[in-house]
Amino acid sequence: MKWIWQQPDWPDFRYDKRALEDRELEFRINSERLAGRFEALPMASQEDATIDLMLSEAIKTSAIEGEDLDRESVRSSLLALITSDTLPDNADQKAAGAAMLLVDVRKNWQTSLTHDLLGKWQSMAVPEQRYTPILRGAYRNDPSPMQIVSGPYGREKVHYEAPPATQVPDEMAMFIGWYNKISPSKGDKKIPGIARAGIAHLWFEVIHPFDDGNGRVGRAIADHALSQSLGYPTTACLATAIEGDKKSYYLHLEKASRGNLNVNDWLDYFADRVIKAQEIAREEVDFVLAKTRFYETYGDQLNDRQARMVSRVFAEGRKGFEGGITTRKYEAITGCSNRTASRDLSDLVAKGIIMPLPGGGRTTRYELTTAKPAVQDLMKQ
């Protein structure tokens, strides 16, 4: 079967606009609610929420490609870039690159796509490494086929083969021209936001223009398109939603890359991921709000060790501390003795700051108490 870029009608993508209408409306309503929720946060908490959202995206977009990033290194890079537009000294290059990509996409959401901008994003996604022949900031030029394969040597399965390197400049010129022409801000042809983002992502992945970093740049393009459709940077955690079932993501991409140019199935999948991404973003914002309420309610009741433990729990994000808080973990985090840890935890229980988890077995496990929202917060829900 031919790859879609080999079809005579390439790149005339076809889809049913009516099939996306409900989710397009849901996307816009969710976006407005998310924006309102975000603006209701105190200014300092808005910064926390922005960093938490981007942190999740930076880590997950790399995880989709099988690359693990250090959470704290990414966080420190994001914080430095957002607050001072500089990177911390001796920053981890992979973590810094992932953070730079997310921040740059957010800053340049109104900017038209260009070859140079995409090259810059790819250079951020793929930091310079010694002794590797990977091109950075330029389209691939290796005459060998660009293939996505799996399986042992000699029995590889080809999941996809991209256009030859000689075609890439023309293919990318056509893609960039299409993308900018139908920009919501200046285009003469309107296309729904989710459809434009989904087609743009698929189209870019089909061309696969770079030696490496195509997935990360392609998802950045999708975020860029969604932001342009809204008129402000999207807070949807698209990479986080995709990484939750990345096997399905790759299967849908592979299926969409074969056969004809009807992309209804791909856009159906993509639209669902966008809506899921918004759900995750809402949970992230609610987590930051819960953290703010917690410190407002209990912050002045914590000693230094307890405050260190609470900070460590919150650093784990919205999913919390895996396995709960235990005496042993408390000792490790604070560096105190077993007796002191037991006394501190008992004090927290007595104050209602932590509560035992059910079914703890021989080891008691605790979780932080959720602070009750203020009346004015309830009125905003």
C-alpha cells in the first residue's frame, strides 16, 4: 500500500467537519472555563500553575519518544526562563532544551511558522551532542530512506517511510504555506481549530523533515495551532494526554500515514486527546489552587521539618506521593530520627493536616488533608 505522500491527490486531506462540531464547541467552552479558573488564582499561584502545566508537557513530550528527563532540572529551567528569560548555570542540556521549546512556543503563538522557527524548535528539542551526526536546525539531507522501524535486526518491521530528503524542502514549503494561509488571524479560508491542529501535526509527521525531534516539534506545532485558534496560549496538556496511551498514538499515526487522504479517524482520535488534555489542565490548575488553600489554612502550623515534607509531597504534582507518607519516608526527607518522625506525624494527625490512608497494613500511610475552599471560591466554581 502506498504512503499517503505518494498518492496523486497529496496533500488534499479530507474530513467531515460536522463530525468535529460538538468537540470543537466543547474545546472552546472548556478553554473559557480554564481561563477563568486560571485568572481566579492569586498572581503567584498563576505562575505556579503555568510552570506545573509546562513541566508536565516538557516531561511527557520527551517520554513519548522514550526519553526520561529529571523533573527538578526541568522545573528550575522553566522557572528561570519564565521569570528572568535566562537558564540557570550548569543546566542539564536535555531538560533545558525541553523547557526552552515549551516557553518559545508559548511566546511565539501569534508568529507565523517559518523554516527558521521550526529549525530553532528542533535545535531546542535535540540539544547538541558530541560524536553524533544528527543535523540540528536544518532539514535532513541523508539520501538513505527515513524509516520508522521496530523488531530485531534482520526481521525489522517498517511502520513508515517518509518522503526522500530531496523532496523535503518543497514539502515543507507547501506545508508552511498552507498553515500560515489559514491562520485564524489573517487567513482567507477558515478551518476549525482542532482540525487545523490535527492536520498540521499529521502533515508534519508525514514529512518527517528532521533527523531527530520530529515528534516533539510536531506536537509543538499542534499547540501553536490550538493557541492561534483561541487567540491566546492554550493551557491544554496535549503531550500529557497523548503519553497516557502512547501506543494508541503511534498506531493512529501509522494508520493515517497509509492509504488515502481521508483523515476522519485520525481527527476523531486527535479531538479526543485535545479534550482529555483540557481535563488534565483543569486538574493541574485545581491542584495549584488546593496547594494555595492548604498553605493559607495550615502553613503557620508547620515546623521546619513538617514544611519540608509537605513541600516534597506537593513537588510530586497532582497525582500525589506514591504509596503515601510513611515514617520512613519522613525520616529520609527531613533527616530526622524515627522517634522525631513519629512525633511530627502524630502532631500533623492531631491538627488534621494529614490523615491515615485506609488499608495501610503494618505500616501506617498518610495523605495530606484537602483544605476546604473559602465561600468566595465556591461561588466561582
